Amino acid sequence: MVYYFTSNVVSPAAFIYVGKDKFENEDLIEFGLDSDVWVGLLPRSRNNFLPRSAHVYVRLRDGETWENIPEELLVDCAQLTKANSIEGNKKDNITIIYTPWSNLQKDGSMATGQVSFHNPKLVRKVLVRARENPIVNRLNKTRVEKFPDFRAEKEEFLKKKRNGERKTRDQLKEKEKLEKREREQLKWQKDHAYDDFFNEENMEASSNQDRDPDFLDDFM
């Protein structure tokens, strides 16, 4: 089961979701989307996260990147992370980190629900000084429990992505063909710009061959 929240601090509203437990977190790690940003607690050591830490995800909207998430939305994600992490919720001045889903790394040596990162340079930090109940309560009022089929959702996402990429390639090819035809037409026009001036009729008209031998007398 996954908890879905709606954040109305941005328009259109953003959707945040949280795994109920470490097993759901495993599914979220495996079947996340390229448009997802992962939010969690700063690990105690290099590869271990605080026990029972929440895994919070926010799905980016068109035009957003993980580096330009609106600050108000990031605060909502950070407060949810703190509120849903047992140890993190007990402390003040905790550090929340976030990174693109694609940067999450998982291997067999890690416990259920634990992750590390492919590239630590793609991880950013947010300081949460204290739990802000007005924010948490606002988000909790929007909470919906769902039992999604993560695998099916990802397959559908990848299918739409492939279709979009194929459409873009086809449009690019059509554009290139059109530009090629236009270049060829311009080249032909340039190469044949004087064809009408050198046709047989005009050449005969400008030739002295068939003129009266005394035609030069007209200029005398």
C-alpha cells in the first residue's frame, strides 16, 4: 500500500507518495519513473539510512527538473519525510536529502528499504529545524491509500515514452526531408536561373548569323 498526498502550494497541484513500509519502499526503488525525485533522511553512514526512514517521492510536472523544484513543494516533501520517519520525527534539526530517482542505487548487500547513490554529487540537502504541524496536517487531509501495480504503471510510462520518442524522431525525419527538398529546389533554381535566356529562340534572336549583311548600316 502507498500513501498519496496532494500538495496545493504549487499550481497545478503536485502529487507526493510515500511507501507504507520498507517492503513498499523496495517496490518504489525498483519501479520509480524518470520524472520522480526521491526524498529521505541523511544516512548515518555512507550507505545506511536512519532505521525505518520514510521514502518520499514527488513526481515532477512538465518543465520541472529535480534542480528547480519550487521551494514550497520541497518543504512539503521534507516535512512529510520527517513526519513519516520514526526516528527522524523525534528529533529537531535533521537533514533531509533529495535526488533523482535514477540516481538511486540498490544491491544485494543492503537491507530491505536501504539505498545508496550512483553519484553523490547529485544529492542535495535541506535542513528541517522542527516539525511544522500546519504543513503536515494540511497534507494529511489529502492522503489517499492505494494499492498500485508499480510494474504495470512503469510499463505504461515506458510505452508512452517510447511512443513520444518515436513521434519526435518521425517529425525530425520529416523536417529533414522537407529541408532537403527545399535545398535541392534552391540549388536547381540557381543552376537553371539563366536557362530561359539561352534557349534556342533567344539565341537565334541575338545571333548575327541570319541577319541582313547591311544590318550594321542602321548604326551608321
